[in-house]
Amino acid sequence: MAEQCVLALLTTGEKYGFELARELGERGQIIASEGTLYPLLARLRRNGLVETSWRESTSGPPRRYYRLTGDGELALASFRKQWRVFRDAVDEILSEGSQE
Amino acid sequence: MTSRQSTREADNLVRRYLAQLNAALQGVDASRREEILAEVHEHIEQGRDGLDTDDAADVRTLLDRVGDPAAIAAEAGAPSQDSRRWDAWAPWLIIFGPVASGLGWIAGILILWASPTWSRRDKLTATIVSPAGLVALFFGLVAALSAAAGCPGHAPAGCTTRGVTLPLGVAILLAVAGLAAHLLPPIHPMRTRRQQRFTFTDQPDEPSTGPARRKPGPLGANA
């Protein structure tokens, strides 16, 4: 699930690791700790769902930016569909339970 | 405490943290391990750039957010510590196993290949080069002995050297090279292992290391 969240955060444009880690970390629950984002990003990259490029930054050394690939967009689109179905199913079951 | 001292303490914390992460990531292949280490390091440095005061307390909080090295390693698919408990035996079995009994050597090789501690290249080298070195050592010794006995060249009766007719110098060289080839590949993994042990023990003084540990300093208000 965290992988798909990273893909979704990248739909608004490329980001560097620190930015992603802070965004996910601040929302809580999605990743165990900021550091666990990096193995996850490495996996997404190996699977061709994101790609990286080095950019100069205004402060400090160059940064590695992550951006969605075509495959990444496809993977995210299919997850969105599955997620809706899954969420609706769970919602339905939970609401049935609460009515009794 | 001056700010310079404080920064140095913060640097040490970061260095220790990265050493722990490196140790936890053993068993993940080298290129991925380096990538993760580099990125986490970069993350920490960027976090420190954003701190108002770059002192040890703030860096500790930052490292807490980065999280437990074991959790990062687990996310990276690193094998657990259990798969390494026989590591210490492997080099000794590979060195002395072939001489004592073939079974010892086989056990050593099995441990070597089952453990995530060593790279594929180290495993291959220890498996192939080490026995080849032993064979070279054996032939080198035999040739050296027969050369010393004056056998090569015009061999008198009783000198059945069966083709092992090398000049003494070459024979000795072969034996020495063989000995080195036999010993060095298993010893190299042993050193790798020791370095890892070192980074494991090189842990920061956290209260979690045990109640018996007393820590002087600003946080030393232990009841």
C-alpha cells in the first residue's frame, strides 16, 4: 500500500526522497519510519515504476529526483480501481455490522 | 558545551547510525545496500540542514524519525540474524577440513553458501581457489622434495617422481603460492565477518542497552 501512495504522491510532479519521506511521515501510518521509504523507492525503481535523475538544488549538493514512468502510471491506475472496489466492500461489511 | 563539540557529537551519532544500518543491511546485494545507505545518509544531511541547532539532541530526534535500522533492512529484504550463527566455523572448516576429513570441508562450504554474510564472489573464490591452492601446495611440496633429493634431470634408479620434475625454486614457489591460495580466500571472509561484528558492537549508549549500564551526562538522572 505504501508503494502505491508513493506513486500517487508523484503524480503531481517529481520529488526528491526527503520530500516524499516527510509527506508520508507527517500523515502517519503509511510508512513505519522515514528511512523505510528508501528500500521501497529502490524497489519501485527496479520494477520500472519510477525513474530518477540528479538535479542541482538551490542549497546543498545535487539531489536525486523521482518521477513516475508510464508503467508507474498504469500500475497506479489499476490500483485505484482495485482500491475502490476493496474499500466499498469493506465499508459495506462494516456498516452492516454496525446496524445490528 | 561549545557548538563545535556538539556538532562533533552529532556527527558521531550519524556515523554510528549509518554503521548500524550498514551492518543490518548485510545480505542485501552490494549495489542496493550502497544505494540505500547513500540515500539515507543524504536524507539525514538534508534533515540536519533544516535544523535550527545542529546539536546531538536534535540529531537524535531526527534519527528517531528515520527509524530503526532493522526496520529499514527488513523493508530491503535483508535476511535475519539467525542465518548467520554458524559463520565463525566456515573459514576454519574450509582450511583444515580437507586435511582432517573431507566432511569438515563440505560442512564449511555449506555454511559459507547458506550465510548471507559473504558475497557470491567470496563464496566462489573460497570454494574453488582454496582447494586448488591445496592441490598446488601438495604438488609443490612433492616436487620440492624430489628436487632437493637431486632427482630431476638425470634421474638415477629409485627416483620415481612420476613426472614431477621441477627445478627446486619453481617447486618452492608453487608450494608457497598454493599455501597462499589455500589460506587467503577463507581468511578474507573471516575479516569481512569481523568488520561486521565491529560495527554491530559499535552502538550508541542508549538506555535500551540494559539496566546495568550507567550513563553519566545531562541525561544521567537515573533513579
